[in-house]
Amino acid sequence: MQESRLFRILYYLLEKGHATAPELAEKFEVSVRTIYRDVDALSSAGIPVYVTTGRKGGIQFLDDYVLNRAFFSDEEKLEIVSGLQSLSAVQYPEADAVLNKLSAIFQIGLTDWIDIDLTRWGSAAESENRMFRQLKQAILERREIVFDYHNSSGHTNRRNGHPYKLVYKDGAWYLYAFCLMRKEHRLFRLSRIKNLTLTQEPFERKTDVCPCDSIFPKPEEIGRLVDLELEFSLDVGYRLFDMVDDTAITEHENGYTVKLTLPENSWLYDLLMSFGDKVTIIRPEYIRKILESKHESARDHHKGA
């Protein structure tokens, strides 16, 4: 526990540059005497953290100090800086200041190795970035949010929720939150959230929050599983590799054969229809017949338009 607190004190000082003992004691929920013992421990480890007195006194690093090689290996330094670079790339603004300080302290040059744009093609970038900032603030400050949500049934409802985390899955961002209307934890796709507002209403985080790997429904929960064998033309290969694992794709002279198991629901038929004449359903035969019927309905609809 002490070792963890020492690292946290170290990074807090790297971020803030200066802190008082009472400030650190309150932040880490220990006594002022414990903080001074921690400072002594850091100093004993070869890290020149020192205490100054007076009105502007406090705890800080010795200016222009470079961390001892015994404290972090070169590999560990690179891992820390790279990790902070990834935070900076996903627009975590607090990471930039710490990143610059750490790179100077470690004497490591920054390499611009990652760049992430959270917005969609053709979207209003500032509007989407503002939503990410609002949700981050709501999650960290535990503030209730209000928003309009367009669900998969085509209905729009005004929702109140307690936001817990943002989740990225299969090319899309989701908000995991407790929905006050449904009285349960739910996933909300960010692209369907409109008119988001942060309230001043605080909430207590529930203890029965599902782990991240279990909050998405299992395939069998959203439709009966069906084994598919499909043939695709060569010119839609780029789409297949965006959607399907390589192990399910076999390339041949005239195109691709794809064998996989998916839930049978409206999403599956919409997906297959989006390929038009670039896909042939080999099996099961009844899927092919349903798809033919849907194409005929679409053709008839546009004939009467």
C-alpha cells in the first residue's frame, strides 16, 4: 500500500510541480506525519524530493533533476512515456503536461507515434468532441446526465442516467450507464445520444456494476445463431477485412468464401443487403430466400415512389 502511495505522490508532484503536506494528506487520506515519512522514503530511494518552509513552502522536486536509472529501467521509462502519449492522443488533456515533464526528467525524446480522431467521417467534430468531454466530466464527477436517445426500435425518449464508463467495441463508442427510466444498467450508442446535458445532481456509484467484458450481450441473446457460408466478389474484400476475422475468410481466384456463425436478426439481413449483388448466400437456403424477398420488397417500394 505504501509503495502504491509513493508512486501516486511522485506523479502528483510531477503534474502539479508543488504541494503542501496537508494537501497530500487530504488527497491520499493519511496523516501529515505519514506524508513526511513518505517524503523521507522517496529521498532515501535517491529521488530528491525536498520540503521548504514559509508561506509558499511545500514539497517539490529539485529543479532539473533526472531520475536515477536504478529507479526505472530504460524500458520502463519508454513504456510510461508511450502510455501517456496514447492518453494524449485520445484527447486526455491532463496527460500532456505530465508527458512533457516525464520526458524531460527521463531525458527521452518524444516520438509522435499515435494519433486518434474520435469523430466520425462527415460529422461535426467540435460537437462530438464536446460530448466526449461532457461524458468524461460526468463520469469523473459522478453527475447525472439527461439526453435524448434514439433506440433501435425507431423511438426517441428523454433519458436520465448515471454514467459509469465509455466503451469502444467493434468500431463504435458506447456509454455504459444506469438508466433511471429502465431502472437497470444499459449500453447507449454514442451516435444515438442527442442534446446531452450535465445536471448538478450527484449520484452514488452502485457496487453491482458489470465488468467490462460482460456488458455486451452474447450473440445468442440477440438472435438465434445460424451457420453461414457466403461468397463475396473480390472488390468488397476491404469491407470483409473490416468486419470479419481473417480465420473466417478464404480467398480464391474469383473472390472470397466466408464461413461464420451470426445471430439471425434484422441486423444480419440489413448487412447482407448492403452488399447488393456482391454476395451470394450458399447456405442456409432459407436465408437466401428471405433475402430475395426483402430485395423484391425494396424494388417494389421504389417502383411506387
